[in-house]
Amino acid sequence: MSLILPTPASPLKIGTRGSPLALAQAYETRQRLGAAFDLPEDAFEIVVIKTTGDNRAMIDADRPLKEIGNKGLFTKEIEEAMLKGEIDIAVHSTKDMPVEQPDGLVLDTFLPREDVRDAFISPTLSSIHDLPVGAVVGTSSLRRRAQLLNRRPDLKVVEFRGNVQTRLKKLADGVADCTFLAMAGLRRLDMKDVPATAISPDDMLPAIAQGTIGIERRSDDNRTAEMLAAIHHVETSQRLAAERSLLAGLDGSCETPIAGLAQVQDGQLHLRGEVLRPDGSEAISEEATGALEDGAKLGQSMAVSLLKQAGPGFFDWR
């Protein structure tokens, strides 16, 4: 049976959040699908869906994500729309995605990975190491908070949410001396004017799946599965198999400081993982190397080892 492609009269509906970065990721997905099948832009429809995590009042109030909910904050409403047939695919920042998808949905397409590093954002400084004793740093990420306090216990960390423009305004208003974003987001938005310096993963190991776009679909939608296969990036999926398996084994959520990065080196998969106490008082890290096809096993075994070293209560809030 030949593939029935979308048309302007019957477009493929792409669900996304409405933030500038989310839209940029949806546009990239549209562009790649259009190029793969020689389709015009209007053979696709971008459908913007507001999620719980986009609540303006909670962003402005800098409420911690752990108080609002878990990783489903940025996905629940989009997934509900897909299950109802209101959209055909959903484009996500993979680091926002729970490891388990709802029944009837599958996340198995990934675009080529962008820069994995975190970005240090400051109009006057260029590194964590340049921060004076007792400096105020702003972040809503429990991972970054724990990593910063582990390396620099003298720092004061304040809750800091919002898009790039919101965060830059807060810095200008003196709320904090610096903040942090993902380099991938800045690059996808072509924000060359942001005072950003990439942080080496040796100083700040990134979030699981940072820099990757994941595309979710209905598990019984064979046409969409065939279309998405044309833009799927195999190496990215191999790296994510290890990272997301590590996350699953650690039972990771927005309430647990976990970092991980898989890279392909000399034809093998090299995985680094780190778990931290929420207050930054202790960090446990590990590295392992294995075959490309064994990423999931590599992540699982590392999770077991890290949990054994951490012991009970390691992630408890103090």
C-alpha cells in the first residue's frame, strides 16, 4: 500500500506548546518532514496547546516545579489532544518527557541532537568560577541547584523561571547575578545577543536528553510512523536509549537531581551519570562504556550501581 501523504486540504497536525522554543522545534519538524517528502509548508498545521507548565501566574511567581507537579506539566494536555485525534504528532523537548508514555502513545522519533551543554547567562561574568563569594544565582532546575551548591556551597540559589526574555529582565533588575539555560535552546532560537557562555559537562553534567527533540505519535498510526521514520536520527536514539534507561532506573522526576550524558566515541557508547542530594551536600558519579546497541542495558546497570552507592533516603528533601 502506498503512503498517503498530507495535503493543504488534509494537513498533518503538529501539536506543540506555544513558547518561542517549542514553536521553533515544531517548525524544524515541519521543515524536515516537508523536505523528506517534497511537501509544501501548508501540508502541515501547527496546533498550539497550552499546558499546565505554561501558566503565566505560576511562572511570574517563580513557583518551584516540584510544587506544581511532575514532568507531565509540559505534556499532559498535548497528549490528551493526540489521544482524542485533535493532533497527529506532538513535538517535545525530550528532557521534559516522562520515561513512560500513556497507553496508546509512543515516543520513538528523535531529530539530530543540538549542543548538549548548559549555558551560563550573565551580562558581566563568564563562568561559575567568576562568581564572587555569596553570589545569588537563579534557576528553577533542581539538578542545576544541587550541582551549583555541590561545587560552590557559598552561593545563594533563588527560584528563577520564565523564557529567555523574562530571565534576562530579572537579571537586569538585580534579582540574581546569573542564571542558566540550555545552549540548544539559544542556538535553535538564534539568540546570539544573549550573554551566554557554554559550560563544560565536566563542570555541569547536563540533564538527561538535553538538546534533543522527541516526536510522539499514536501507536496505531502507521502512516505517521512511516513518515517519521524518514527523519529519525539513529545515533541520537542510541544515546537517548542509555540516558533515558538510566533515568528510568533511578525513577527520575522533576523532584530528583539527576544528570546524564551519552556520547559516541570510537564506535562505542560512553555514558556518564550523576545523582546528587537535593541540597548539594553529596554527589555520586559514574562512567561506563559499551556497544552502541547496548545503551539501554548500560543505563540500567549504571542506575543500579548509583542507587546502591546512594543508599536509602539519598534524594529526600531537607
